[in-house]
Amino acid sequence: MKNEISPKIGLLLHLYQPLTQDPGVFHDITSASYLPLLKFIKNRKDFKVTLNVPLSLLQQMEKYGYLSWVDQLRELVDAGRVELTGSAAYHPLLTKLPLSFIEKQIILNEYGLGYYVGRRAGFEGEPSVMLKNLNGFFPPEMAVNEELVSLLDELGYKWVVMDECAIPGGLVKKGGLYKLGDSMIKLAVREREISNVLSFKRNGSVEDIMHLLLSRDNYIVALDGETFGHHNRDGMYLLESFVDAMHNAGREFVTVSELIEHVSPTDIEHINESTWAAVEEGIENGDAYPMWHRKNNELQKKMWDLYKDFISLYDGREFAGSTDDYETLPIWNEDKLSVIDDPTLRESLKKDMYISQALSSDQFWWASNKEMPDGKVLFDAGMIKRSMEAYKRVLDLENDTVKTESIRQELEKVLSAVRDMDNRIY
């Protein structure tokens, strides 16, 4: 990414917790990462950042008593210090969903952002959820394909972030800005090496990686926000060290939208279906999902069978009524649905929320059984079991038990496989 003006860095942090997260862990992560992160942003007047904060995290912030954090986030957005991105409300792999599911996840997330961080009144004071300047899109797990890019273009997004592996081999070795065919949306490709080095550092200094950080001009760094304080207990010191070092070297931190505003994209005709965990060799062999759909992982195979049949059961589902009288209702909050007089609409909304919430990618992540660089094995029976409960909540709303019987049987097969793996590991 070349630019004649002083070098700039667009830092994009993904802040997310699944609804299946243990409450104690949620509080720990909030204390270690989310609270100090906003404090850091507020205190650094020379620092801007792009954040992805999906509905899943926002509704838990309310549930667990952190609405003051949401208020601080809104203030930083209003002040132009934080840019927010669109995403999917409950963090599914969008590339694995039918179009109807994808649109619901994206639109629901936009509504949630407007409810918590935007405004709940229209230009004339009428009830309405509004959010401005939502330019970019963060696909969960950076899972992208050409169909998703086309949809985001139709929805009016100006850019979507993705990993270098999405760009066909030979066209790029570093991050940059691209445009796919006739679409208007820009493909904002992160600098994978820098992003991953920061993600996996376990101290608070950048002195040993300065040569890497200064080897590029005008680049995007995209990683989990929990890196700073949770994954890396010295992470907030690392963030401060990173920002200070770059400022001392004459670099400026801007939002991703500001970074790419005056950069001309490179035209390409195709992108690879990919995720931010994929590698080029894996993509060439049809393995774009190395953490979520591992070859020879029998547990994940059973889970994907369940997932696909569950989706097939509800694909094309429509709301049974109009929500025109409830323009500012937080429909994800089951207690708030009691204000709806129409019982059919009320139950339809509840079921739709349950369906959306059952699709999180975390269920597959925690079943990967893959050993990470720090020696930890990605397997959490509790997270998987709570994900299975999310399916069961939906199925329990069905009066016709015959049409759900096969899915219930698949669910039991998954739970049995989880117990077997849990016994082998522990």
C-alpha cells in the first residue's frame, strides 16, 4: 500500500465473546482486556483504532453490568476516535451459510450496533435505531469467498477486511488494497506476518520486532482485541509499546477507512475462499478451515452434519408478523419481548433469535483438538455442550417432533463423541 503522505497504520481489533462463554471467564476478560483497552484509547489523543464489536459482546456487556463500558465506546465513536465495523451478530462462518442466514446475521448486527452505540430516535424524534458511518466489514474468522464479497457490495459496505491467503498466489506477498471484478467494495488485506507476530507475543516489548514493524509503509494490522491483556497478560504494555514505538518512528495510527481512503486498489478477478488461520498450501488442497473443519476429526464431522441439517430445517424461514410497532425493541432480550401483544410474532422472534445464536463458529473451534504454539490443546467440552444446548433450545420450541427427531439424534451423537474425547484427554 503506497502513499506519498507520512506512513500510517490501520489497527483493527476484533472484540468478541460467544454467548456460550463461562460468566467468570467473561468477567476476567473484561477486566483484563476490554476495560483497560477503552481507557487506553481515551487517554491517547494521538491514537485512532477500528474495532469490531458484534452484538454478541454488546448484549453480554449489558447482561453482566458493563453498560458504562458501552457508554464509553459510544463516546469514543462520537468523537471520531473509534471506527466500528459491521459483522455477523453471533459470529458464524458466513461462508458456510445460505444467503438468507447471512443477511439476517448482518442486519441484526447493524441493528444491535445502532441500539447500543448509535441513536434510538430518528431525525424528527420518532422511535428509530440509527447508526452512521458503518463503512467496513469484519467477517467472523475472516472467512470470505466471492459470494460474500458480492453481498457486502450490494449492502453498501465500502471495504471488507481479509487475510493475505484470500488473494490468489503470485499476486501478493504482503497486505494491500484490492478490488474484485466490477464490484465497488474494496478488499482491505491485513499484513499477516505483523498481525500474527503481535498476536503470539507473550511479553510487553516490541524492540525485538522493530525491523518488521518498520519494513512496510501504510499497512493494516488485524487481530483479536483480547491479545492485549487476556491472551498476553502483558498485552496492554505491548500495545503501549507498539503505539509509542511507531509514533517515535514517525508513523500515525488512523482508522482503516482513513488509511485506504486515498489509495487506489489493485484490480483482481478472483479471490480464494479463506480464513485468517488458513495457509496457501492448505487452500490449494481445499483446506480453508484448518481450525474449524479438520480432516480426520470425527467429532467435528458429526458437528458439521448436525449444523447442515439444522440449517436446512430453517433455511428460508420468515417472520410470522410485522415488527413495525417495535422499532427500538432489543429483540435479542427475551424478557423485553413480553411487550409484544401478538403471541405468534413474539414466539417467531424468540425462535429466530435462538436459531441465530446457535450458529457460532466457536463450537467447531473448541472441538478442533489442535495443539497451539503455547502447548494448549483446543478442546473444551463445556463450550461444546453449551453450543449443543443452543440447538436444543430451538428444537424444544417445535410442536412437530417428527421433523426434528433426526436432528435430535445427531445432537446426541455429538454429545456422546464429546464425552468420549473428554475422557481420552483428561
